[in-house]
Amino acid sequence: MRFTRTCSVVPRLAHRFSLTVQTRTIASVSYKDPVSATRGLIELPTLSTSRFLRTTKEDALATPGIIFRDDTEDARARRVAPDGSEILDDGMLSSTLTTASTSDEGRQVKKMNLFQAVRDAQNIMLSKDETSIILGEDIAFGGVFRTTQGLAEDHGTDRVFNTPLTEQGIAGFAVGLAVMGQTTVAEIQFADYIFPAFDQLVNEAAKYRYRSGNEFNVGKMTIRAPCMAVGHGALYHSQSPEAYFQQASGLTVVIPRSPIQAKGLLLASIRDPNPIIFLEPKVLYRASAELVPTDDFELPLRQAEILQEGQDLTIVSWGTPLYEIEKALLLLQEPERLGKDLAGNVPRNTRNISIELIDARTVMPLDFETIVESVNKTGRLIIVHEAPRTGGIAGEIAAEIQQRCFSRLEAPILRLTGWDTPFPLAFEKYYLPDAIRILDGIIRTMTY
């Protein structure tokens, strides 16, 4: 298993697969594993111990871009349109928007995992917006992942209710409700099943405002769906369908990476004047936990977040792969702690490089300005996502950056993605871009 560069497609494919096998050994190292300590192996972060998670009250309240929506008696609810103008919204209870400041020290936080944060956001919506409803398969008792648990009991079965098993019907019903002024959150039980709803989303929801000359719109509709790999989901419960919506102008697609991000981005999505597809990485539902502010707050849509600043290489991703990138960055710095075989294949002049990591968060439309500014600085770009390579969002990012940053590029743009196959069950670990594949990509990009 070597990190030597290859020119032929077949050897490179086999090379990558062998590296993925090695990753399973690396990734299995536990913080509490006494064997790893005796062997001198590095302690890799997990989905629950990542440094990207905000586990103190101070960090939670200082989340970049956080805006608290405080109730007042003398103000009307406010939303901000994509052009920056303010929208008055009579459907919401009176509130004002305030940015985080030292006065926020008195705010409360609560430990939540991602599904609890999603549930909390929906509870706030139902409590504040009398026109809001939630619909979907089995959601009245909480849904498969319990993201609506207790909401029917708290807010009534006329506002939180089950639908027949028809995704096309769910989306069509949501479109109609939103057009009539209802704030509507519709759950597709798994993102893999969003395809029967495709016509309603791309031909109705996405185009409603345009075809009516802005007389009508579906801005009050949000579609939620669990996405990405979970470890045992196979071909019908593991897919990442975000790329299918790239040509559906009018839709926004959002993918959070953590509980705070999920709550803030979901509340912003619900209140945004555009239809939004909100995809939630399901492996994170219970694996990651943060101290989440209990108050009503929003995070900015259509704006990427720089998780780590750097000077030599830009990596862009979203959702679960961000945590594999974190592992790869640690392995790059200290490969010798995993043994001589790995250390001997990581050039010493790459171990201290400065890497900028960007979480896209909104993948449709993309925040190209943030990515362009970063690549103009670093001269190199890697994009990582779980979805297949062909027709993926990585290809669109690569094309746009090649056009905008061509004279500044020092190496070819690299895409690290899932393979162009159905999502496998037994071979899921081979399919996903893991820490070793990402490490290999970093070395190939930096040594080009």
C-alpha cells in the first residue's frame, strides 16, 4: 500500500481500494483503546469527539454568523431576502433579530444531538408560527429518526400529521399548502425516496414564482430528508441526491454538519422566501452532540463557512465527509504514529502544509465567492463528497474554479467522491471517500 502516483486508471483504482482497506484499521483506533496506546497509534477524532463540534457554552454562543430571534412586544417578525432587503412577515409572532454579543452570556444552552436539534427547530416553528404544519410518513409518532417526537402531542394532530406512502403526494400537498400561505415542512422519510417527488419539486416548486410573474410562490415550503451513508443502508437508504437539483433554478439545497448548524440552518430555511430542500446526514443524528442554544436563532443560508484557515491548499466539502477530512489532516501531520509503512509514504515537506477547509453548507446555489477567494490564495483545490463522481457537485465547482482561478492554479483540481456505482452494502467502506483516500489526494495535489 503505497502513495506513489499512478497514471493508469486501473492501477490507481486498485491502489485506492487497498488504501481504503487500510483506513478501516486506522479508523478503528479508539480514544479508550489500550491496545492503540501500547502500539503508539494516533488517536483519531470521531463523529462525537471532533474539534468542529462546539462543546462549551462560550463556543456555542459564538458560532459564526449566528443571529438570535428574540421575542418583543413592539416589533414584527423580520426576514431577509436574498437581495438583502427586509421582509415583514405577519405569520410569525413578534420578534427582532439580534447578532451574538456579550449580552448573550445569559442565554441557555442544552446538549443536543442532531435529531434533537432538528426537533427543537420544528418545535420553535410550531410555537411561533400559527400557520405552520408538518407532514410526512409516520411523523405523528416521531418518525423513523424521532425528529418530530412529541410534536403532535404538543401542537395537535391537525398540525403534525401522517400522510399516505406517496412521496409525490407529500411534495404536491406541500406545494399547494405553501402557495396558500401555510408554512409547511414536509419530511421525505429517506432522501433516496425523493425521486418520486422530483416532478413536483423541479417543475412546480422551483418554477412557481417565475411562471406566475412573482404573483405566487412556494417560499413557505421546506422539504426535509435524511441523506448520506449510515453504515448499513445499502443502495436504497444511503444515497446523496443533492446533485440532481443543480439545474432546478429556484430551489435551495442545504446540508448541515452538526446540531448547531442543523437548528440554525433549518430555522433560516423555514423562514426563507424560497423553497428549500434540507438534507440531514443521518449518521450524525445520534453520533454528534453539541451544546446548542435553546433560544430561537438562525445561521446564514447560501454562505459557506471556513472551518480552518490555510495558505497552501483548499478543501471544500459538506456534511459527514468533513469529519473524514479532519482525520486526514491529523494523519498528514503525524503519519509515523501509525507505523513506518504509512510514514514512509508521506513526504516530510507536506506534513506542515497549511490547509484551508471550507464547509459549503448550502450546495445549491453555491457560495463561489468564498471558494474563489480561498483558491486564489492557495492555488490548489480538492472537493470531497459522498455522491457519485459523474454529474456531481464537485464537477460543477471544479469547472467554475478552473474558469475563475485558472492563472492561479498550481495543480489540477481533484475530486474525491463516491464511485459511479449503486451504493453498496458489503462494500460501503470501499465506496466512501475516507481519511486515507483524502490523505492520498492531498499528497498527490501537493506533489504535482
